[in-house]
Amino acid sequence: MQRTTINRRSVLAAGAGAALSMPFIRPSWAQAQTVRALMWEAYVLPDVVSKFEQDNNVKFVATFFDGNSEAYNKLRVGGAKEFDLVQADGFWPQLYFREELIRSVDYAHVPSATSYLPEFKPENFKVLTDAASGAKIGYPFCWGAYGITYDAAAVEPEKTDTIACMFDPALSGRLSTSARFEENIALAALLVTDRLGSRDKPRPDGKPFNPYVLTDEELGEIQKLLVEQKALLLTRYQDNPTLFQLLQSGAVVAATEFAQVFRQLLTAKDGNPKEDFRHALKMKEGGLGWVDTWLVTSGVEDGPRLELCNRFIDRMISAEVMKRIGETAGCSTTIDLRSISSEEDRKLYLMDRSSEIADLFMFDQPSSPEKWERVWSNVQAA
Amino acid sequence: MADPDNRWNRRLFLHVPAIFLVLFFVLPLIALVILSFWQTENYKIVREWSATNYVTLATEPAYFVFFVRSLFLAIGVSIFSVAVSWPIAFFIVRHGGRYKLILSLLLAVPFLSGEVLRLISLQGMLGPTGLVNGVLLKIGSAPLRFIMYSNWATFIALVYLYLPMVVTTVYLSLLNFDFRLTSAASSCGANRFQVFCEIVWPLNLSGTIVGFLLCFIPTLSASLAPRFLGGPSGVLYGMSIAQQFGESGTWALGAAMGVVLFLFSMAVLGVFSLGIDLRRTGFTGMGRL
């Protein structure tokens, strides 16, 4: 029979093991001191976060994502208890709420919510209202479209009245789109369904036309169109800085984007002479729009943690912070900043055009991610 | 009776790495295989066993195209890297003198920065406004379109990323090679070409194959280089796998693609390992015995 002895080496090894594992063990009392957010990186303002941490004696931990589907996957895999706050846009918050990943919210606990632009006030902005219960499910944050930014010196402004501009052989090698497959397909869907005249026909889900809910025939036509477009593209940009460089250098003269690069181009302080950059928000076939939101996960129960979440959202949608986020991220805000903005900023950030959001098709979940993935793969392989 | 200290040492040096490998290599691999036989539907995993994902891979031409693209690129990059590595390694070994070690360590300098950083800098170099095309435009020449967002750009990036690995491997092989053999062959009347083809190359073939594989395997699954530099027609198999696990959320199909890649890589390793004699790879030093 072997005798187990405790010697100095085993004690040292056990001590070292315990010390190494300490950072990975979180006691329950420490958990209440952390606010965990699943969010877009562009919206992090380090000094605002630090101030929030100081004022509330908490630690803010952010996890970043790019597209909604990625966030949705992270939220589902990690479970709603892994995060306190999550961001999403378009109709994604509705999906989160249906799947009980997020909880209802009360605007009365977030004082800054009284400053929303009329279109985003709770009584008007129905995208964040649960149809069954009437409960509010999140807070609008920034808004925008997926329009066309173009150099008016190289592209006639009239051309950008239509999405066909992005499929124009005359601009071959000088076009670019983002690498996001959902928006590439949805934008092409607007052009295809307009050409086919299929929007008014019965839709697969029995609801009014939505470019994210498409028939197989429409998807087939979209695939053909995107394959044709591929030969005209210089590249599909992965990030805004790349698109900024391509547009500024003149290598690309028209690109679909969220108007963020458009604003960065107009406000760049690099001493280079500015081209005549413009942005088409909505084309004659329609346009895609998004409203980024702040949502509270279902893992957050009533009490101190919810209050902490409300305080964070209140800070983030305060006029002072929203103005800075608009300038940093290059997006339009849902809070009314007109009284504290210059005339130039009002135009640049579309502050007087927020009503146009109602005419745009909101970002949504593809009707069949599997079919859409197949279409996208076929386009990439062609 | 076994010495308890020895027993403890054996546990530490054998069991710990074994547990690490089981936890972080074998188990994830098993999970990947299981997932590949399930389905994903609307971003949800459906735990129903079927070979649908493999049928999709076998019947949908897109994935085959990605694979063939990757395969040709991996072969091209690996052969090119070996061809470029040989003269570099040969020069260091024969003419490096006392600076041999420093010269070989210089090969590791690119690894001091991250892969993404290196790719972004390369993007700046090869892009439409980059160093190469910028200079061409300045002197009134047309830009080189083929290096902008194309498979050629990916080729250049992959060679840049993996060339140091191949050079190091060939260098280590040559370092252990007894060059007196070449003198003997020359004395017997062999010309330089014959010396290389019949003495130097065959006796360093194992090291060369190892270098080839160290370049071939990661290139076959490359996802970052084509993403940053490949352009609209430059999607490779590894990039497509990343897409399945990322934005499209079709994890089960991505898992099946991963399993196929793993099996193919293992088969390539198996075939090439037949030609490898470890004593001649340069790593053991036994080649001198």
C-alpha cells in the first residue's frame, strides 16, 4: 500500500496551483461589482467608461462583436447570464425578446430618454415595443442607413438615385462594398424585387415585403446579380479605415456603407484637399436602415444590478456623451442634439432628416441563414 | 520501491502535457466531429445525427472551389518558399561564419509583431495607394492591378508569413550536413550541379520536406491573409470556415469543413512522412553520426 506524504514540494505545488487559478475564480460578492456589456467597439469612450466606474464603484467589462448574428450567437452560447447589457439593431431586439434573451425596460428610470428625437420617442418608435405585451424592450442609441457614399466628381449624383449604380460596368474596378453578407444580399434584394415586381405578390411569411424574407426565385436572381457585381468591385472592405483610404485616394469612387466613412472624409483634418464626397441615404428602390439600441439581458433581475444598467444607459444616451459618440463613431444619434450643434453638424449628422428612418427597411435576421450562406458562398466561389 | 521524487517528476513531465493535449486538442477535435454530424437552423444547433453537412460539401461546388483554390495556393506558396529558402539558408551556413547564429535569428524578426499587423502593413504596401503602386503612379506608370486585392496578393502575403519557417528548417538541416561529402564528390570528378543534385539535395530532403509541410499546412487553412488581401474572388477554404463560425452562424457545416481539412492535412502528413528520415532533418544532430 502506498502512503501519501505531504512534503515541502507538494505544498509548494498546491500553493502555486491555487495562486495561478485565483484570477479565474470569481466570488459571488465580486460579481455585483461588474457591468458586462456585449457591444460595438466604436461606441466605447474610455474616459466616459472610467468616469462611470469611478462614480458607481464598479468595473465595466466590454465584449465586442461586428454583426448582429455574431452577437446573437455569443448571447445564445454564453447565456443571458454572461452579459448585463447587449447592443443590437433593426429587428434583432424583437428576436432577442421572443427568445427571452433580454427583458423589458422602463423609460421612467432613464431620465435622458426624455430627450429622444420625435421619431424615437417610445410612443412613436414601435421597433422596440413588444407587439403582444406592449412592453418596451430597449433604448434607441444611434441610427443610420446603408447608403451609397460617392465622389461626386467621378459619379454623377443622379446615378446614385438607384442601387443599380453599384452594379454599373462604367465604374468597374472603382466600386466597393462591405464584407457583410446580410446587407449585400438585402440591398441587392431591393433592386431585384423592384425589377421582378415581386414585392406586392404574397410574401413567404405572409407579411408585407421585407428584403430579409425572400423567395428562392428572388435569391437565385440576387446571386446572379452579385456574381456580376463581383467583377466590378475593387474589394469588399473589412473595416472603415480601409474604405476611408480607398475613397480618399480615389481608388474607389462609390461604396455602400453606414455613412460613417462619409462623415470621416468630410471632417478629416489631414490637410489633404477634400473631394466632393456625398452620401445617398435612400435610393428609388428603397434603402436599408438601422437603429442601434441598448438592451438589458434577461439575466439582470430587478434591484441594484438593473439600476446600475439603467445608470449606464442613461449616461450613454445623455446629450453630452451622444454628441461625442456621434463625432467619434461618425453616426447620427437618436437624442435631439440640435440645440447644442452647429448648422454644419446638423447637416452632417442628418439631425433634421431623422424622419427618413421610417421609410427605410430595418436590418433584420435573414429568413434562412443557411440559404443565404449558400448564396453568398456561390457568389464568392464564382 | 520507486523513488517518490522520480514518480512526481514523471507525473509532472508526462501527465501534465498529456492532460493539456487531451483537454485542448483531443476534446475540441471530438466536439468538432460531433458537431459536424448535427445541423444548424436559424442560428440554433439541432442535435439530430445526419451526414447532411458532408453531403452538402460533396455536392455544392462552391466549397470544392474554395478547397481547390486553397490547395493550389498552398502548393504554390510552399514550393516557392522552398525554392527561395534554399539559397538563403545555404548562404548563411556556408558564408555566415561567426554571424551564422545572428543571421538565423534575424529570420525570426517578423514574428516579433502580430500576424494581423504584418498583413495590414502588407495591405498598405500592395494596395492601390501603397508603396509599390504609389511609386508607379508617381513616375507616371500604370498601377499593378494584379497585386491589389487578388490571389497574387494573398500569395505574396503567405510567402512573407511562412518563408522564415522554411528558411529556418532548411538552415537547420544544412547546419547538420557534413560538407566534406561535397569535397569528396568534387575530388571524384563531380561538377557543382552533380554535387548538388546527388549529394546536397538528397541528403537534406528530409529537412526540406519538413519545411515544405510547415508552410503547406497553415497555408492550406489560411483565413486572415485572403480576408485582408484576397479581394472579392480570393475567398479560400479557411476563410470560408471562419465565415461559417462567424457571421453566417452555420457552425455544423463549418465543423464538417474543419473535419475534412483535418483529415486531408493528416493524409498529406502521412504521405510525406514516408520520405522523412528524422535523423536527417537537422533537428536531432544525429545526421552527423
